[in-house]
Amino acid sequence: MNDQPSSPELSRRALLRGLGLAGGLTAFGGTLTACSSPTGTGGTGAPGGGTLTLALNRSLVSLDNKLNQFDAAVTVQRAVRQALTRIDENLHPQLVLAEKFEMTAPTTWTVKLRAGVTYSDATPVKVEDVATALQMYQKVNGSFLATFFPEWPKVVPVDDTTFTLQTTRPIVALDYLMANILITPSAANKAEELQGGVGTGPYVVTTANRGTGEYTLKKNPKYWGTAGHVDTIEVKFMPEEASRVTALRSGQVDVIDSISPDAVKQLSGLPDIKVETVEGTRLSQLFYNFRKPKSHPLANPQVRQALSYAIDGQALINNILGGVVTAAEGPVPLTLSGAVKTGAYVHDPAKARQMLDSLGVRNLAVKIIWESGEFANDASVMEAVAQMLGDVGVKATLQQFEPGGDILKWRQGRAGDWDILGNGYPGTTGLASTMLQGMYAGTAAKEATRDSYHGYVIPEITDGLVKAQAEVDKTAREKLLADTQKAIWDTWPCLWAFVPKAVIARRTRVEGITLTPANNYDISNVRLGA
């Protein structure tokens, strides 16, 4: 591969110029190249073998991503199921199941499936499988991916392997967005999380236990691309960090994820352990509940801002998060293409008290909820936040949910009331526009099905984001995005937010891991040394 634009990229540039829309898609910098797939194409792969054991901090409850997609899950899910495209370590889209994916009109993308691609049962991938996948992602209730799309594209078959994706308005990042839609045989796909089944990936599932979060994957003998190097992958769920660190040091596991700064210090410098870090695209946040009635204090953005003055973010970073995160300076991480700095979180408890008094807010009580493992040292962060709020006269109660519990219903407002949610939002495309769309482009229709982001429905914000997603002119799109990000910041959606680095620790015998800013990696490239 090289850095020159591929023919699909040149084609869509020429199209935009011909339509008088120069400066459109080239803003994203992604180049779809004919040779790109997770493992290359053809061949049987280099000799390898052995068993790779992964210990995850959150339970892998699904082998697709319709409902949830925490970072480490992607590594495993995409070993089994693949998409038309993928986002590489440089946050650019690359071809996988598609050999062609190009914008051929402002509202039309033409896609051709790669020749010879089959599922692990040797059946071919069909156009109808893509259409069904899109339908299933739409139908599932509570999918975070559904909010990424300004609208769902319609699949229109052209022939047995070619189709168009059609929309009513341009979606200039559709090649990025489709990297999140994992393809399954049409007859086997359902509007629910899939626990097993066949996929096109280099590995197949041989055992699966959703209850324990343990899975075994074996090399797919019918894989259409270059075979993976490792014969077997064992996935384990170890919620306690101390257990994961001990297992890594003793050689019981090979890779662990989402480790705290303390664990990084313990493991760094050990002769048989390597810690990998890159700047991340995930936003970790203490997000307000926007479903509060207008009479509630938290419905007032000035109250939300006042509470933020109570939070000493730098103390949290230095003393609990070990300096391996940065405070957010906008509604999405600045590592994302198109993100702009809009402000900063300032610690000023005296101002917090003054603002609350001037607003007539006294004896305020808030409930903070989160799921264990949402980010490193989450419980310690929440306890410190509760104390900081207490220092300005706000009583905070904490409720922690175990992984795999019913926090999804709480987030949707279906199980119980809460005020602040400790949550993370992945930057799976590397674009600010898609994270902004997912979090802040709420509508009344989305809220009716509880698919808005915690009740965040502000029509003028949504309108700005939808216009930006459809704008093919680079300069105009960037201005729309920048203006809307500033408007979002002014609504004060978070008590505090930060951007963690992507980090894993591995035994040195594990080679070939290229950690992406989205905190995952292509497992088929991994080799086991001595």
C-alpha cells in the first residue's frame, strides 16, 4: 500500500468536482485501497500456532455489537464477524468485505462485495445479508450504533455482488459508519445480540458462555483471506484488576485491557511484560440526565455548570487516574477529526456555592450511577466526586452496577431515576461528526423509544449536526461542526469529562499487536513467540 489516493478515492473526488462540490470527502483523509482487509487477501498465512489468552475487564455478553460495544469487545467480535470496511490505526477507512465502496452521487454510494468471500460454513456473502444487517441494527431497542446514522441507508441491489446505498440527504462519512455494521447470514440474523453463529472472520466460535463471559475461538479453516497466526483464542472475564495483573505476570493470560495507572506502574519495566499506550478516541464522562422535568434544578444549564465548578478535575487526574488521561476541552475528544476546543472545566467551589445560592438551589441531592469497569478506578473517582459535591452542600448518593446487569434500563429511564451517569462513549470512526451525532442529535422520535442519549434532545443542536453530516463542502462542514460543538458546550451536558489513553498490557511473547486509538487491534495479526 502507499499514500497515494486509490482509484475509488479519485473517482469520488472527480464526481464531487463535476457536481461543483469540490472539497467534500477528501476532508476526512480516508483512502479505500483494493488491497486492504484485516489480514490481506488470499494465501494460507505464515506458520503459527499456540493459544492466546485474553482477560477482559468487562464481560463479553455478545459476539456482535448491536447493543453494546466496549473497546476490548471489538477485538474479539471482529475476529468472528466483519464489516464492509474497517477503521485502521490511523483512523482511516479500509476495505474488508467490499472491494469497492465509493460515492457515485451525492446521495448514492456504490458497493461491490469482494470476490470469493464466504462465511465459515463456506456459503457466500450476499447483498441481502447487508440489507438484513442494516434492518436488524435498526430494529434492536437501545442500540448506541443506531444513533450514529443521520438516517439509515437503503440497500438497492444492482447484481449478485453489487449494490448501492441510497439516502435522502448526503452522508459523506458512510464508508466510516459502515465499519460498525457486522455482517451475518440473512437467515440467521436477529434484532438482538448474537451469541454464536457463523461469520466471515478468521476465527470461529467453538464454545460460548455468556454467563461467565468465557469464549473459545478456533482458526477458521475456510477463511477467505490470509489465515490468522494463532490456532486458539481463549477469552476470559476477570473483573478484578488485581486478578488480571496477577494472571498476566504469572503467564496464565497473555493480554489484559483497561488497566489503572497503578497497574501500569507495577507492570512497566518487567522483563517479560510490555505496556502499550496510544492517544485515545473514547470520551469518559459524568453525564447529566436530560429527562428531568423543567421544574427540576438540573434542567437549568446554569445549575449544571455550577456543579462542575465543584469538581477538581486535575486532582482526579493526578491522584486517582494517574495522569494517563486528559480533561475534555470540548463535547468530544480533540483526537477526533473535526473536533474543536470549546472550553475547559474549572475548579472553583466558592463560585459553585455562589451560583447555586443565586439560583435559589439549596439542599440539592443527586444520585450518581455507573457500571463497574466503565473506566479505570471508577469507584474511587465516584467517591471523590461525591465528596467534592458535598463540599459545596450537595448530597450525592452512589449506585454501582455489576457488568451485565440492568443499567441499560436505568440509562433509558425505564428502571429508576438518576441524576448523573458515569459512562463512556467510543470514537469508533475517528470522526467528531459521528460521535456528536450519536450523543447530541436527539429527536422526539428517538426519545419516544428511549434511543436518545440520556434524554438529550435540543432541536437546534440536532439540526446543526444533521446539516453538517450532509454537507459535502469541507469548509462549510467544518464551520457547521465547530459552531454546533460550541453550542453543545454551552448546554453543559457533563459534570466532568475526560479522555483516557488506549492502553493494554501483554506478555512479550505476544507479537503483532497494533493498538488503535479506539483501544482495539486486529487479532489475526497476532503471533506467539517463544
